Amino acid sequence: MAVINVTNRAGQTQAVAGKVGNTLMEILRDADMDVEAICGGCCSCATCHVFIDDAWTGKVPARTADETELVEQTNSYKPANSRLSCQIKFTEALDGIAVTVAPAE
């Protein structure tokens, strides 16, 4: 199984096994990694906000306009790194990706 390297809100990093085909949000939520995912992955709340490590930003699909609007409204927005984890499908190409869970709003 492929792996996601996750840093939680307490600053602790751990490798989380990820099922290819699920979204990052589903994997992080199910692993109790501080991802709330209140909207269930509908791209309408930003409670699954994560920062994609610089080395991986070019390997994930671009943000949609709806996603951009939501992350731009967060207090911790980082233009190059902020993503909603519900909008990123986990693939074999993302094996080893590093993400940090954004602070709670």
C-alpha cells in the first residue's frame, strides 16, 4: 500500500497507509490526522485544508476555482501549498507525498 507522510497540528509526523483511489481527505480523516471534513468531501467547507510540501506541489492536480476560493478565505492560506485534501485523489504517483494539516479555523 502507498504512503502519505503527514504532519499533524501538534507537529508530529507519521507515515499513513493510503488506499489508491481514495481522496487524501478520506485517508487522513480515517487515520485520525486532525482532518475534520465536515462537508464530507463536497468542496464546501475547508475543514480538510492541508499544506502540500514544496517538493510535491507540481505533482498534484491544479486547484479548481471553487477550491481556490475556499482556501483563500482561510487564515492560514499559503498560495503555493494550500489545498483541500478532498480535492486530491490519491494515486500511485503520490506515494510518499508529504502534507501538513493546516491549523483549525
